[in-house]
Amino acid sequence: MATIEELKVKSEEKMTNAIKALRSELASIRTGRATPSLLDRIKVDYYGAPTPVNQLANVTVPEPRLIVIQPWDKNLLKPIEKAIMTSDLGINPNNDGSVIRLNLPLLTEERRKELARMVGKKGEASRVEIRNIRRDFNDAVKKALKAKEITEDDAKDATDVSQKLTDKFMKQLEEVLAKKEKEVMSV
């Protein structure tokens, strides 16, 4: 059985990773501003391997609502364009033969609400993940108590530690979600 401190460290690490994963997922949700991270989930078939756009091209944001993609290999213009069109971004790329321009239209109120719901769903999935980590921690404590490896006082203290850890990360998660929802809903 791992010590209570080891369980705490492992759980804290898992919860930190859950928050990081949420942040990266939320970064790919489109707001009113253009960011290169919008293209993070878009993969292009490059010699049989799905490759992220940012590894095949220079991605810049010269204006708040414009993304310019300049592939290092001109033969990749069409595959990149196709990957963007088949993605869930909802943007039509403009290919001028040397670069691809993505003009981000203003989001409608309906689309903003839809994106806010998507943020909420991703947040709920992360909440569940953090609660599952807490449950695993508490189960390990119960198992150790049953096997008489720790005292009841130690088990109570460990459960308190687990709850404090969960509360800390839930607060972080709520802050991340509130910030993203504000970003999505602002015009």
C-alpha cells in the first residue's frame, strides 16, 4: 500500500493533468479572436501520417480575426485546405496559391450560446474526472484501513486531505471555465 502522502501526490498530479487537458481542449474552442491554437486539433495527411498543421506550416495571426497559414511545402496547400474544410471549425479557407487565409466571421448569439454549452460539457467531463480521482484515493484509504495498515484516525485525516485537494482543483476548474465562457460570450 502506498502511503497517504504518496496517494496525495499522485492524486494531485492527476488532477493537475486534468486541468491542463481541459485548458488545451478549451483553447481549441473558437472565440471572437483568432489564435493559432484553433488549428491544434486539425490534422493533415502527410505521407500517410496525420500531422498537426503547425508542424507543416507557419501559422500567424496578423489581425484579430485573421489566421494566415504558410506551408513550408507548397504541395500541402490543398491537403491543409481540405483538412480545414472537413473540420468542425466552420470556416472556409481562402487559398491564393502561396498561403491560406482564414477569416473568422463574427459569432452569432446562437453560436456563442452553443459554444458556451460546449465549454460547460467539457467542464462537466473534467469535474467527473476529478471526482473519480478523489474516489480512487478514498478507495485506497478504505482498503488500507480494512487491511489494518492504517488507523481509523489516519483514514479520516486522509479522507479530509482528499476532499481539500478536490475542492482546490474544483475551484481552479471553475475559474478556467468562467474565463472561457466570458471569452466566448463577449462580442
